[in-house]
Amino acid sequence: ALEGAREVAAPVTAATATTVAAFLPMFAVGGTMGAFIAVIPVVVGGALLGSLLEAFGVLPSHAAAWLRVGPGEGKRGRPLLPWGRLREAYAAWLERAVARRYLVALAALGLFALSVQAALTHLPFRLFGHVETGQFFIHAEAPVTYSLEDSARLAARLEREVLAALAPRGELRSVLANVGVSFVSVSQVRFGSHLVQLVVDLAPERPRGFVERWIAPLMRLRLGAEGTRTRSTEAIMEELRRRLAAVPGVRHLSVMRPRGGPAGPDVEVGITGPAVGELARLGEEVAGYLRRLPGVRDVRHDLEGGKLELRYRLNERGRELGLTQADLARALRAGFQGLEALQATWRDAAGRERRLPVRVLYPEAVRHGALDLEALPVVLPGGGTALLGQVAELRWERGYQEIHRRDGRRMVTVTAEVAPGTSALAVTEALRRAFAPRLAARPGYRMLFLGERRETARSMADLLRALVVALALIFFILVALFQSLLDPLVVMVAIPFGFVGVVAGHALMGVPLEFLSLIGFLALAGIVVNDSLILVEFAKRRRAAGAPREAAVVEAAAVRARPILLTSVTTFLGVSPLIFFATGQAAFLRPMAVSLGFGLLGATLLILVALPCFYLVADDLRRRVLGLLGRGGG
């Protein structure tokens, strides 16, 4: 037991260190996304360090006690697999492969290039997928003239439509209505008497297929069918989207379900500029373009018409009388909001003296528009009064519900959601090609890409920095182990091998690439080098014992094949419940599990096939360089 622990102490410690090094740079991911994943390196790092202490502090004593072989106990039963014959066949095949090592290495590099091409052209990318919780939200906007009572009646009508569509099928668990408020996301709430929100909870969905119906309940230790709903959440949302849009009084309707990760719309584009009217026109033009794109829905912009407003502008007569626009504003503000005329003093029941301000303002009939505002008196600078209609032009115009600003500039924001199978990034790119050049030619107007595109750009930049830091840490750890600069590079060849498995796994499982997929690959970078590290370290040890280099490499691969395969297969089995059986909110982590599981399997196969060839190619290169330098090579 002690001899075995001493033999693997250095490579196992280095392997643990490289895995921890791959997770640590996740702390460098900033913003909302960084806070979202910050717990991952903490948990993984603590678990790995604890397992390292157990492996060298506790496991050797257990092995010495439990694996003791006494007299007559050396005979073993029949093995489950003929490892001896398999190892001999693998060694014979590997001898032929290393004889053609340049061809094998070139084929492995070609496979990696094809995987990169497939990831860029055939695998859709999204920041986060939707969480299948059986819940979704219906956001409805009535005309801005609706009172709370009007919106309450509209909410009741929408509830009846939902009940009529879902209750007869047994698909509805509950529906909750909010009037006057709309919770768009965890961090965004809208208020207004014209807003209605319904929160719809569906009955559990009936398991689909053999695996979900029979295998998944066994994995969850719960037997029996859990639900009766046969339609998917997406199909129900699509039906209600069509049905509720036709309800009288609904100006805008969006049906959304909870998203995984930081919340926000799939597509969000802002346009800044000086003129509010032109921004409203551009916002409607962009929204119309999005509505024509397939797979895009729930399109709206936030610069929409509001209630009627009275606009007044000083005329020539008012300027002759010495008035300014500010004088008119002060006069109207005083009339509607009131001016403090005096402080009234009175004593309460306890005898304490209190002061109460007395304000003078227009009568209620005037403030609520019952009387003609043109007849309101305005005090002139030189004394006397004039009627408002004599000194100003008054005009009723429809205002805007809200006017948002960004960095002090007026902005209209257009948002949209995309259907499953539609890439939000592709939609945003189409929008950029259609509108960005036109707006760039107009002084004062600018298009800003927000939403998933902005979050993706930030997250990818942070993730790229984290990957560079992780690779640097892994390289330095391997340099300290091997006392060489070339051998660590050979060991790290396993990382692109892992990417081949990541792409193949996502394509096989029909899972789009997501941010968590890349997090899984970042973690995979520290895991896959463990197998190649052990293989290269054993080959170097055999060469140091005097074995020829080809024979040493073949022997190292043959001897280490079984522990490498067992490690990879057990790790894959550990994440397989997330890959194959995850449902509900647990399915949110499925892309990361696919990256880890299939990436590790792909890397393991290529390590056993191609890494010995890369090792000998690197050794050939080292020999040639040393030969050119006149130092020889051994």
C-alpha cells in the first residue's frame, strides 16, 4: 500500500492540482454571470482537496488491511472482461499506429478542426436555455386610458380564456392574476393601471418515452407516472398566444416562461438619438422587421403612445408682453400644484401648537379639464393679467408612456423572444446587418445591442481570459512535475481532444451549445490532462529504466489503459443522470454535464489512440533540434 502510494504520489497530486487550476479562473468571470457561477470552483476545489487528503492519508491504511492476500488466496475467479487479451490486442494495434505516428497525429488534428467547424456552423449557441418548470407568464397591456377597474375586468376575461383552453384537458393547476403591475423579471417590475399579468401553473407533464417513463423514476427513487399532461409547455403557450391576442382590449401580449441564469429578453436592441418622435418611428420600424422574421415573437418597443397631453408654446403676443416659456411653466405649475400662501397655527387636543401650510391652487374642475384652460389667468411681469389662450398656443397631443435615457441620451428599446430552435444571436446579427449601417450614416443616432448579445460578448470575453489563465496554470504545474517545456505541451494535447467529444456529445444529444457548455469545457481542461499526465509520466519512467522509446510508450499505454478507462467511464457514469434523466430545473445543468461526460469519453479514446503518437512526434522534434545544436539526443 505504501509503495503504491509513493509510486503515484507525484502524478496524482499534479493531476489534482491541474483540475483545481482549471476551476479557479472562474472567479475571474465578472458581472452577473460571475456571481452566478462563483460557487462552482469553491465546491469543486474543496471536494478535490478533501479527496486528495483521503487518498494519501486514509486509503493506504484501508488498502493494507482490506486487500491483504494470505496463503492460498492468490487464486482469483474468472474476470468479467478478458483484460489480458484486450491489452495484448491494443498493444499490437498501437505498435502499428506509432510506426505511422505522423499520419495518426495529422488525422487527430483534422478531427479537431472538423469539430471546430461543426461547432461554428452547425451547433446553435445560446446563453442559457429555458427552465422546464411547468410555469409561464402572460403579460398583457391594455390601452393606457384603462383604469384599474377596467384592467381587472380584462384580467378576468383572460382568466376565463385560460380556463376554457386548459381546464377541460386537465392541464391547469392554478392561475394567478396581477393587475396594475407586471413582474417582467427578478430585477424588473413595471407599474401602470393598464398592465395585467397572469401566472399560469400547469399540471405535471406525462413522462415521454421508455427512459423517462420507466428508467428515470427508478433513478429518482419514485415509481409510477407523475403526471397526465400530454402537451408540452411550449405547445400550450403557443395556443394561448394566439387565443388571447384576439381578446378585445389587449394591445400587446407576450407569453414567457422562466429562463435559466440571469434573466432578460432573448433579443434586446436600443437606439439612442435626440428626437423622441424619430426614435418612436425607428423603434416601430425595427419591431416590424423583427415580426417578419421566422421564430421571433412577443415583439415590442418601450416608446409607445400614452395619454393625451396639453402642449403650450409662447406666441408672439406673449413675447411682446414680456413673458417667457418659463413664466408660463411657473404659472401653470403654481395653479396645478399650488403655492403656499400662509402658515395656519392651531393647537391639537394635547395643547401642542402645530403649523399647517395653506396652498392656493386652481379649482378641481380646472385641474381635471372640465373648464377651458385657455381662460386661465397669467400674471404679467409689469402687473396685470392675461388669459393663457392670448399669450400661448395650446394643442392636445398624445404623449409617451415612458421616455428612457441612457448616458443622458433618449433611447428606445426593442425587445423580442425567440422560439425553440431559433438562435437569438442570429436574429440580432440579422438586425445589425439591416439597420446598423443606416443609423451609422445619421448623425446623433446610434444602435446598441443589449440583451443576450451583450451578455454573450461579456461572458465570452471573461471566459476566454479564464481559459488562458487556466491553461497557463496547468502548464506551469506540469513543467514543475516533468522539469521540461515540451512534455507539458504533449500532455495538454488532450484538451483539444476533449473539445471533439464536447461537440460530438452536443450533436448526439441534440443539445445546443450554451454558456454552461463552455463552463463544462473549461472544467474539462483540467480533468482530461490527468489521463495523459499519467501515461506520459509512466513512459518517461520506463525510458529512464532503459526501455526503447517506442516500446516504453506502447507499454505505458497498455499498462495504464485500464485505469484510464475505468476513471473516465466512472466519471461519465457519475454525470450520466444529468445527461439522460434530468427533468425540470435540473435539466438546466444538462449542457455542462454533456460537455464533461462526452468530452471526457472523447478525450480518453483519443489519448489512448493518438497521444502516444504525439509523444513520439515531439520526441522526434526534440532529437532533431538537439542534433542541429550538436548535443545529440537519447
